[in-house]
Amino acid sequence: MVIVILINIIMGAVWIIFSIVAYTQIGGLPAQSALFPKVIVYGIGITGVLIIIDSLVKVKKGIKTDESTLTKSVLVFQILIPGSLLFITYNLLTVFGFYVSGFFLIMAVFFYQTYRANNTKMNLRHFLRGLIFATLNIATMYIIFTVLLGLPVPRGSFFN
């Protein structure tokens, strides 16, 4: 129990430090462009503080937490596959840009999450739901980032 609480406190401190460092990097952006990143950085910092407070409250109340172990299942399904998706998305970002790689990531996470949560295989109906969901999300991001805020997004080498 003590190890888990110590890890949570360290993780909370890392999140707070990351948010402070990220906030210093946002300073050079124009006010309108910095609004969204600032909100995200504030959220990360607040989450770090809440992780620390939660851990300290659990110590004070004597609430036991489960010791988590790294099993083969956890390694594959919670670390390797999501990490691979993020690595592929990063490489797509450098080639195809933000919207195409974002579309891929949303589709992949939608299909992976529904497979893991519901243990269902993909069929045409499920594929269409994922396609509609990803398209609506990307359209919303396009409207918010490009049309309303006028933010430049990564275009990738394919579109330059």
C-alpha cells in the first residue's frame, strides 16, 4: 500500500512539474492561440494536485489500495498496443498532417476500445459508427481550431 501511495504522490508531482514547464512554453503564443493550451495545462496541473491530495487522504483514512502488478496482459493491452497507436499517429502526423492522423487515431481508439470493452468483432454497422464518430470529431476540431480560432495545425510533408 505504501508503495502505491508513494508512486501516486510522485506521479502527481511529475504532472505538476510538467504543467509548469509546459505553461512557460505557452508564454510566447498570441493570447487567442494560447487559450486552449493554457486550459489543458491548467487541467494537468489541477489533476496532479488532486492525485496528491487523494493519496494523502487515503493514508490519513487508512484506506488500502490494491497493489498493481505488471502482467503480460497489462503490458500488451494497456501499454504496447496504445503506445504503438500513438507512435503510428505521430509518424502519420509528420507525413499527412493533423486532421488525417487525428482521424486515424480516433478510428483506431474507437475500434480498439469497443473490442476490449465489449469483446465484439468488427462488422459493417460497427465500422460505420466509428467512421461517423471520427468524421464528426474531426469536423468539430476543424471548425474550432481552423475556422473559429484560426490556429495553424501541422500539415505534414505530404500536403506542403
